[in-house]
Amino acid sequence: MAPPRPRRSLLRPSLATKIVGQTVLSVTLTIAYFAIVSYRMNYQSEEERFGLALDRIAATAALSIDGDAHRRIQNSGDAASPEFRRIRDFLAAVRAANYLPHEDQIYTFHVVSHEDLRFAVMLQEKTFIGDRYHMVAANVPVLMQALDHNMATHTKLYRDEHGTWVSAYAPIRDSHGAIAGVLEVDYTVDQFLEEVNKKTLNIVFVSLIGLALSVLLSVALAIGVRRALRRIRSGIEAIRSENFSFRIRLQRSDELGLVAQQVNRMAETLSERFHMLKFLPRHTLEAIVRRSKLGESHQSERVHGAVFFSDIRGYTALSADTSDEELVQMLNHYLRRQAEIVQQHGGSIDKFMGDAVLALFVGEHAARQAVAAALEIRSAVDELNQKGVFRCPVHIGIGVSVGEMVLGEIGSEDRRERTPLGSVVNLASRLGSRAGSEEILVSEAVRAAIGPRLHTTLSQPVILKGFGEPQLAHWVESMDAPPDSAAAPASNPNANGGG
């Protein structure tokens, strides 16, 4: 079952939203850039094309105008002069030859000064010789360039009240080479600019179609990425919840697919590690946590605690009469019950050694907790025998000792074990081996730690293997409950009982 999907803040855009947004933004900016560039290029192209054409018309026509005759045309009274008619007819021919649509697109004027320009020859029926010519301010530098360099020049596109124009200027020279006037040829480009605008709009229209397609593709991509990320996040949430059996089902060959595979492999590895925890005693897990969080590097520590040791009496004969499968089932039932009781009394299983159990109790009440666990285990095994849980009755012996011991790491660099070491451990093991069926033997230190609440049936020195002197042992019958709840055995249901 997939873990619940975590809520996402409404103020924080998802990755899918970012993908779509960035795609739309980048495509929109690209369209705007190319539309502007295309418009400017077409605009400049039209400007240059008409300007060069007008340059050629103006330069050629200016050379054919009689400058001396042009100089004599100064006022409206000269409109009937042969000089005016001759130049006017010539301008009409130039207009016709170059398909200039309007009669006001070619004319001449005198340059009195940079600020004073006067009309000379024009094609309109009503003449205005000598009237002041008001030139667009931006075109004055172009006119001055034509006069200074004695060459035809053209303006950029400019607008006035009559539309958008390109104008060309060419100086008219007299017989002495002096400037006798200027020929101006104008051309309106409004129609051509409309074509430029249409081309630009076509580009924008096609680009918008591309934008729509890119948005659809990015949305499809974003949906796929969002689904993939949801599955990956579900896998990570499952790992966080210790559901290591959850697998991300994602068939992708890109980086997200690779991430999903890696998360699945991580879940498999963590599942193996999680199951391995069952084989580690609690004190080993606590040491691992301390080393991971606090950076502790020491490999051993001295503690005060009680050591509990139990094993089955007559196990060899029992195993000879029982099949291997039945023996495993019986041991699991028997050892599971012992582990539960040890945990309930605040202890932890250090290891299972066949039919034997080694458990640790650490703390101020370690001796009392260990004996309480031993008494309850003896009763639990007797209850299991009475219920006929085992095919053959099981009889156990238990030994308990208390004192200082060392929790040390032993083994190689590749395989290590954290286990209790010291005479206290050896004493508990020997007492457990010395105990008969349903007997609980404790050391003198245990009796002294518990005091008069411990009731024994026998107390005597016993010779134990590995000890040079006889050790005083006590056969436990029962133990009184502590006088107050503060001294009650600590229950630790979450303690790890495996070994």
C-alpha cells in the first residue's frame, strides 16, 4: 500500500509548473526577439532599397538640370519663363520614367542657408516659387551631407502629416561648379511598410502556433515528470515509514528512471539491513546509534549490570528424539517466549546459542529485573509444558550474576560482534550450567543487591569450572514485589530481543 501523499504548499510551484512556465517564457521571448529582429531587418531593407533607388534618380536627374537657368528662377513671376518650363518638363519626364505616382514627389529648391530653403521648380499646377520650404529636422544633416560632399544622399524612413517617406537629395551645379539648387525626390513607403507588417504578423502567427505546440509538449512532459516524481516521492516516503517492501514502478530510460531504480535498490538494501537488526542485541544497536550520531569511536565500555543465562536440561537427548524441523519449531516457540519476558523486564537478548539464552540487564535494578525475568520464565515454561505445546516436556536451568563487565567489540574488520566480557559473564554461564531442571541459581552479589525480598531454598558454595575458589550460590524460590512503583521493573516493549 502506498504511503499518504504529502501536501505541497500552494505558494510553492511544482516542478511541472516550472517546466511549463519556463518553456512558455523562453518560447515567448524567442518569438518576440525574432519578430522584432525580422521587423527591423525588413524595415531597414525597405529603407535602404528605396533610398538607393532614389539616390540614383536624383543624382542622374540633377546632372541634366541647367544650374545657371535654375539660379534665375527666384519668385512666382518666373513661372512663365522658358527656364522654369524647361526644367519643369524635364522633371515631369523623370517622374514618368521612374513611375513616381504623385506630382509632389520631385521638385527643386534653393539653399539660402541651413535654415532658409526656398522652393524653385515643382510639377503642381499652382506654383509656389520662392515659398519657404520647411524640411523635417532629422533630414537637414542628410541635405548638408549632399551639399558638402557633392553627392546624392538619402534619408532614413521618416513620418510627417502625409505619411511615411524616404527622400533623396542631389546638388544642382551651375557652369562654374557652384551650387545653384537642390533636387529632391520623395517616395512614400506606407504600402511597403504594410507588407513588412504583414510579414511580421505572419511570423508571429506561425510562431504562436509553435508556441501552442511547445506548450502542449511541455505540458505532456510536465505531466510525465510530475507522475514520475510522485512515484519517486511515494517510494521515499515508504522508506521513511520503514515500508521497505514498496517498489517504485516506473518505466523510464531517463534520469528519473535511473533515480527510481536507485531508490528501489536502496529500499532492498535497507530491507536487508532492517531484517539484520533482528539479529542484533539492543546494546549493540544503541552503540551503533551513538557512534553514528555522536561520532563515538571507542570499541568497548564498562557497565554495571546483571547477566542472565538459561539453557535446556537434557537437550542432547531431546534433540535425538525430535526431527530437525520439529526441533526448530519448538526452539522458536520456547526462545520467543523467553525474549518477550526479558524485554518486559527491561533486559535485552545478547545472543541465542542453540538452546541457550544470554541476556543483559543494565542499570540500578539490574539484579532484581534479571531474577524477576528468571522467575517468570520458569513459570512460563512450566505453563507451556502443561498445555502440551512441546511434544516432549522442556526443563530449563537458569543462572544469574551481577557486577561490573565490559561491552566490547570482538572479531575481525569484516565481521564484528559486541558482547559482554568479564568474570560476571562467566559466573552466570557456570551457574546456569550448574542449575538443575527448573532451578534458578544466583550469585552472592545478586542476593546482596536484592536483599531480604529474595527467598531462597538453599545457599551453599559450589565448585564451578574456571573459578579457583568455590562460589557461594543461592537457589531462588521467589521474590517479593518492590515496596514502591519507582523500584518496579522497567518495561521496554520496544527493545530489540533478537541476537
